[in-house]
Amino acid sequence: MDVRKMRVELTGTLSKRRRGEVMAPCANRVRFRVRPASGGRGRNVEVEGDVVTAGRAPENDLVLDDPEVSVLHAEFRLAPGGAHVRDLGSTNGVWHGDVRLDAGFVPEGAEVRMGSFLVGVRKVSETEEPLSGRRAFGQFVAVGTEMSRLFAKLERFSKTPWPILVQGETGVGKELIAQAIHEHSKRASGPYHALNCGALPPSLIEAELFGHDAGAFTGAKVAKRGIFERSSGGTVFLDEIGELPLSQQTTLLRVLDPGMVRRLGEDGSERPVDVRVITATNRDLRKMVNEGAFRADLYFRIAVSAIRIPPLRERSKGNIAALLKLFSQGVGEELGVDIVFSRDAQKALEQHPWPGNARELQSFVCTSALETPTEGRRVLVTRRVVGEVLRGGFVVSAVGGADTTESFDQYTKGCQQRYVMTVVDECEGNKVAAAKRLGISRSQLYRLLP
């Protein structure tokens, strides 16, 4: 399995114009200048893709052959005029002069040091990428240019036979995306099975994945096919792939290439299976690779086609309204009522950061409907009700639902924003009153608002 070749072919299919397709510019081509930090001749490297990985492993977009460079060292997320660089938990870091960077913007012409190499961003180019006319992909609903670009990628990815890695925070809809990819693929008529790798103890994961022979362990009275055998001809979705123990990661490689499984406790030959594997995680697998918690060879095989589902706070305003309409209809049908949110209520919801994303918004709609007095079949949710419900779930949102993949600064900033928004809601949107109650200036209040 030539991972780099497949990735190059996929990039080509995404950038190729098709008849009747709407295109939009995107920063997705870059020229790097790589040279030894100690002096000497350098080289130019041209790379395509809006996100570029750099590291020692040959599967990286930018390969830096140096023992001081980590397997997956850093990523460059392209933008007009430069790139946002982020350290992927490397051993020796990303440096700009004497400053070690966790994340920062590298403008065209500037350099960062990784190991014994200086890497300069020489030129970032914009080419046109396709946009989808969809407002939904399966049951996943979204609007806006970036989401249309995501839908276009998903349409193309679905038609390929290669593994797909779906990344994103808890609650963004990774499971819906995986189901929709299967439904839009050539395997749609085949079986689809999902397994949460974090929901089973390590002792049972291998039997569930690969099956077991009779007597393989206590309680295994009869032979059982694993999820890969049951899904042959279709798709397997492995959620929370980052929770898979290292011992099972090795066996999973055999399923991906060359497509063979052996049941637990079976002495016979391996069995061939024909499956398309989709994985998902809210963890940064690249950091886990550098920490030795996730196999590099497995990562590159499952991430041939990698997509990131943006959280609600990074999507355009129209996404809250679209999801609110969808969830209100669904919850309303279950409760036998018509749920309507006032304009002020919708405005307040658009300002909320939604740390639990779409899943939190759906739960919020249900709670709001139950907390609001009905007028016949009509349930009118006001801004006051919105504030009361958000305050009631504040502790859960800020503490119990903590995203441990965030940095300390990111997490504390999010908590501050949620607290400030709660006070603003209690003051019915009056920023002057909210600032006075918080004991801060209005300018400081506006800086804290998301």
C-alpha cells in the first residue's frame, strides 16, 4: 500500500474540475525551501493539500530525514500569504529563532527550524476546489462555503476504496459522516457495522474485531465471526480508534493490507475479507504516534483520506439556525408539539460556544421544550428560557465535558467565555450591566466574548 501515491492521486481528483461543478479558491499549494541550519545548499519542495505534515516518516508530505525530527513533527495549515504551523508533540520542537512554538503563523519568506533543518514557506498558491450544492450529506446537516467544500470532499472520498479517518471533537457528527460515506459508496448494498473501540475492555476487543474459535476463552462455547468477517463486501466503522490497545493495532494492520483475519484461538490459515475501513477519533493520533501510544504505520494506513469535521463554533452562523430547525422538528414530533424559538433566543444560541457541539444542541432543544409551558401545540422558547437552561447545564459544559486534548490555555479561555456568556444571558443581553456585575470594563468584556 503506497500511502503517498494514493494521497497524491486523491489530491488530483479533488482539484480536477468536473462538468457543472461550482469551484471556489482555496490555499492548497505550497513551495517550501528546506536547507541545513548549519549552512549549505537547500532544496525546493512543492506540495499540494491544504494541510501539510512534516516529519521523519517517508509517508509525510514534507520528509525531513534527520534523527532529531520526530516521526510526525509538525503540520502546516495553508492560508493566503503563509501557513499556520503547529507542533504535533515532537521531541525537539519547532523553533523560530530562540522561541519554541506550539503554534504560530509563518508568513511567506519566514523560516522555522525542525531538527537540523530550516524550513521556509516560500510561496502559498490558491487553486480552485469544488463546492457541493448539498445542504446535507446523509443525516449530517450543514451550510456555508467551508461545509460545501467538505461535502465535495466527502462525495469524492466515498467513491474511493481507501480507508478514511474522520477527526473532530465529541458531538460534531462523526458517526453520521461514517454512515453517510457508506451509503454513498459502491459498497452501499453491503453490510455496515460499527464498533466503539473505547466501549469494550481490551480482553474482548480482539474477539469482537476478529472473531473467535470455540473454546478460545472461558465462555466461548461456539465459534463466532468477528466484525470484519460479518462486514465482508461492506464497511466497518471503528469509532474512538485512539483507544485501541497497541497489541490489537498490530493485528488491525493485517486487515488493512493484505486484507486477512485470523479468529482468536484458531490455528488454521487466515481468512480473506473485503472491507472498507472508516475510523474516527477526537484525539490527535499524530501526537500519540510521537508518544509511542499509536503505531505510525497504522496511522498512515487509516489516514490515506483524512477529514476534519469543524466544531460548531468554527462554522458560519447559519449552521446553528439549520440545526435548530432540524432538531426542533425531530423533538417536536416525539413530544407532539410545535417548537419555535424567538428571534432573541436564536441570537443568544448563536453566541454560545457549544463545547458539546451538535449533540449538546440537540439535548438543549429537548430540555428547552420540556422547560417551556405549552400553548396548545405550540411551544415558544424565549431568551429567558434559553438563559435558564444554559445556566442549568453550565457546570457540565465547563467541567464534566472537558476536552482533554485542548491545551490548558484553550480550556481556561473556553471556561471564561462560557461564564461570561452566562452572565450576559442573565442580564438579558445588556453588556453594560454584565460588565458591572463581572467587575470588568466593557472593553474587557468584549475581548472575552466568543
